[in-house]
Amino acid sequence: MDKIIIVQTAFIGDVVLATPLIEKLEEFYPKARIDFLVRKGNEGLLKNHPKLNKVYVWNKKTNKFTNLIKLILLIRSKDYDCVINVQRFFASGILTALSNARIKIGFRKNPLSFSFTKKVGHRLIGQHESSRNLSLVHDLTDNTYVAPKLYPNEKDYQSVKKYQQSPYLCIAPTSVWTTKEYPTIKWIELILSQDEEWNIYLLGAPSDFQKCQEIIDISGKNNIVNLCGKLSFLESAALMQKAKMNYVNDSAPMHFASAVNAPTNAVFCSTVPSFGFGPLAEYAKVVQTKKELGCRPCGLHGKKACPLNHFDCAYSIQKEQFDILNFKDYFE
């Protein structure tokens, strides 16, 4: 095959978990041109990716369907040998169906999978999302596992070098979904349990700045830096890569840590790792409630608020369940 395109236009973490496809396809088809389609805003994840030829962008927020038609026409004009659709929704299905590619691969759950040349089953429980994605190309490659991978470049590493002059911790305390987010007061308890000597960097989007500033203000610590909105995706990954620990929710920063093999403590509140979105780094620890809650999980992706108004899946998690590092250990 000479021309391949991967389609994943969902959220940030979903793109990260589709990157094993790039690694696997490049291994088996080193001379192929591999392209990738993402939603607008996520293209920075794949900037300067050494194994990609081109990253296409779909603007879903403005003129969504007009832009989709333009993309379909563009993809048809490229004469792809293979389209690999990682999503299970109609829009990506119609793009795949009308791609004019010789091989069209996607999940059987996609409503337009009847038009694909290869349909693959999708098992939610007991299989990691990255493995589910790789199952799409087993017939084209093999069934060995490849982990997600991001490629910060030298400029990204230089941008965060000033924060790396002494050992540090990273915390990404926010999430798009409230029930995936460890509560502010609990993050503060965790911060107060850390050695005073640690530098702590709070990571997130520009919209997370105020919430992270609240954590800093309430904690009363002067060793915490609010980096929300100040780093690109790849700069954040570069910073996390050399952190002594990354404390994250079930959210995109967890997948950043996986993609650069950074040590991780991932807290799961309303969701559960068995859905297939857990951390993958060589050292990764899942932190979750020890209580038996009949209401957990309350959904696949989290909710805007606890349906039962108690949020016990989060508040019952104690700071002692996290790894609390000793700063002095790094100087002995």
C-alpha cells in the first residue's frame, strides 16, 4: 500500500490512543504515505510527527457539514489505498464509505459499516482502547501490541527546560466531565501531603486556569506554578515525561503520560479502568474508591454532576491511596 489515512476526529485522548496505528502501519509499510484526520484543535498533538505525511483538520464547530463535504471530496481526490476509521459514528462512516479507497476498515458498530470492506468487532469491557484500535489493522500487520506515542521535538523540550532545574511533580486536576474530576478540596489535601521541597506544576487548558489558581490560593503554597493554557499539548507531554510523578484524572493528560511513558497516578471517580481507558506507562497506578458502590460506574464518559448528588466515588478516595514521594530520596 502506498497511501493510508487514519480517521479519528473525537477528543484529545482519543487521538493519543489512535497513535499506535501510526507506529504499526509504519513498521509494516515503511514506504507508505500515512495521513491522519483530526478535529480542529487537536492537530497540535501530531505536529512534526516523524511518521506522518500530512495531518488534515475537520472544523466541526463552524459549518460542520459543509466542511465534511469538502473533506470527503478532498479524500476522494487523494486516491487512498486504505482508510482506517477508528470511530463508530455516522459522520466518520459516511466519510469512509465515500472515500473511494480500495480498502475501507472500521468497527462493525459504525452505522455505515455495511459499506466497509473490513468490519471489526468492538469489545468495550476488558480490552484497552489502544488494543481495540490496533485490532483494525491485524489483517494488514500482526496482532502484537504497540503503545501510544507522542513526539515532542527539541523545541518542545527547550520550552519546558526552565521548569526542570530540580525534581518536580505535575498535577492535571481538571476534566471536561465533572464526575471524572477529583474534587478541588481533595487535590488540595494531596498537595498538602507532599514534601515542601517539590516544585508542583498544574497543567490544563486556558479554561482551567481559574480553577487551578483556586487550588493554589487555598493551599497557601508558594511552590506551585499554574501552567494552564501556557503550554502546548506536546510541551505538556515533554514536561510530564521527566516529572517524578504525574497525578491525573481519567482524562487527556493521563494519555499524554502514557504516550511518553511517564510515571502516573491516575484517579478514577465515576468511570472505571475496565472500560479500556486506563494508564499505560511502565509505572502507572490506578487510584479509585475502595467502597462498593452500586451506582459506579454511572456512565462511559462521565457526567456533568453526580446523578445521586453525593459523588461518593470521588470523596471516598483518600490521599493515602496515592504515591507520596520523598523528595530527599532523589539526592541520596
